[in-house]
Amino acid sequence: MSGENYNEPLRSTLKSRVSKAKSQSTAAQWNMAQYHKLGIALKKDPEASIVDLLSRSYPKQLKSLKDSSSSRCTQNAHLPTGDARSRLVATEPCTILRNLSTEVQELLNSGSLSEALLEVLNQGDILFQTACVMVLKIGESIVVKMTQADTLTEYHSLCYLQQHLPTFPAPRPHGLLQLNGYNFLFMAFIPGIDLEKAWPQLGDDEKQAVSGDLDELFSLLRSIPFSNGTPFGGVGGEGCKDIRRHLRMSPESIYDEEAFQDFVVSGTRSASPLYTNLLRSLMPPTSAKCVFTHGDIRPANIMVKKDLEGKWKVAAIIDWEASGFYPEYWESFKMTNNLTPRDESDWYMYLPAGISLRQYPVQWLVDRVWDPLMINS
């Protein structure tokens, strides 16, 4: 067999793969949709002019889609497989959801907004990364959180804290963009490491001190007055969230604790009305105060650093996407969201006293009984 003939099957395979890749491109899929529309139109009128049936903008749209695909491959070729930044396209429009600060505008001052955003993202240092979220440091004092999840609740809460409790250690918001279905929340960079990494290094006295710092901070947070007549949940009117394994959102505005409890128990998948009423009857009869709540306090969301004397101090509380005004016991429920019967972390023995589950033992135990029955657990 000659070398030329020997390579023929390989050429055919490669050609087939290239053809298959092209047929799956956005431009190809859009072209096939136009072809399908033409077929329907020609069935109705076989003598119709194909030129007239095609949109005048057809050549421009096709070129834009092909350029977009090419741009995606060229710009993101250096990114590792699975990196969320590789899904972004510089030719797509970038929407300003909330105004950008001067600092962020200076970082995004070259070319179009989409191109400038991709450039700073690709040059950024990854601080945190999961399958759903990426946090990058861009410049000396700004970080950006990239996620497909809602970021308005977090943005509004950070603005609210800046206005009502400016000394509270939380990131300052610097604007919000959207591109290719991703939200980009810009915030101030706060030096430190997360408590999850630092915790194993701490002795008992240091753990007690950090817990005490957190207790003071959450006492401040919960002192922000709640205005009667305003809805529970996100301060921007986003409604109430119940995050367990998955997220549940209240379908309508909630204005009192009873309606909030209605929302929580409505998430059951199997409990009978009798069982539901029995559990609800165990809740204390006195009404709970509505207080400003973080909603996801755990070591990974607490930044710490050593002061000049070498003592560990809380530098910041981060990740405010579950925050808002909720019944006072809600924080203790959500602090133990990840607690299982097999857990061995002693973090749960050092929970801040004012929001510890020991403050609300009955409510906490009722929720633990409820949890396995919830559709989002």
C-alpha cells in the first residue's frame, strides 16, 4: 500500500471531524434555521424569489456569527479546558447593569467594553474557582466575581451596608456588568485568607477570639433597623431565598413571619397537612424580630488576617448573595447548612454566641426535621 493511499482514511476522518465541528457552530446552526424557513416559504410559493425571502442583513449576520466563533477560538486559546472565561465572546454586547466606579472604568478603558472586559479577565489572578463561580483580582484594588447566578441581591446588600453601616468589613461594590449570560460583580479587594484555610492553625484562645469578633460584627449587623411594611428578603426587592442544596425563591412578597413560615413549609415534597401543622405548632408562639442577615456564614466566607501584634482578626465577610432581612433565627439555620452527622469540624463549637443555634434550639431542631422533606434539599 502506498503512503498516499495509507493516509487516505486518516484524511477522511479528519475531514469528517472538521465538517462535524463546523456543522455544530453557531453560524452553522443559524444558517440551517434560515434554510428551514426558506423551505417552508417555498412550499407555500414554489416560484418565490429566494433573494427576496432572505433578510437584507443576512450576509452581515452570517459574517458576524462566523467572526464571533473565530474570535472565541483565538482570544481564549491559552485558557485551560473548562475555564468559564473561554465561553466569553468579545463581539457580543456587554450590558451595564449597575454603574461602574471610576476605578473600574479606568481598568476597562481600551477598545469596546466587551473586549476590555475579556482582556482584564484573561490577565487577572484567580483567587477562587468552582464549576459555578470564578473570582479574579484585576488591578491592585479590584476583584470581579464571575457567575451565571443572580448577583443583584449581593450588589444591593453591599450598597445597603455601605450606606447604613459603613464601618462594617464587607467589600465595597464597584459596579455590575453582564456578558454572554454571565454576571460580573466588581468589588474592592480585601487582603487576607479565608478562615477555612486559617482555622487548622488556630489554637483554642485564637478561635475564641475570632468567634468573639464575629459576635460583635453580627450584633452590629442585626442592629440595622427594619422598617415595618417593607418586604422580607433582599433589600432590592428580590424576595426571600431558601438555599439548601438548591435555591428556592418566594413567588410573592412576604411581609410577616407567618407568611415567611408558609413559604418555607410550602417547599415540602411529601409532608401531609397534619405533619406540617404538628411541626409548626412546636415553634415558639412569640413573634421573631426581622433582622439583617448574611444567610451563608461559614469559614470560607470569612476573611481573616494577622494584626501588628500577630493576632488573628476578621478582615471581611464576603459572599452576600443570600442576604437580606429575615427572622432572627434564620442566620443560625443557614450557618449549619453544611453540618452533617459525620462532620468533625470544631468550627460549630465556636459559632458566634448571638447567632448560635443555642439561641434558637427549638426553631433550629424543627428546621432540621423539615430539611430532608424539602424539594431543594
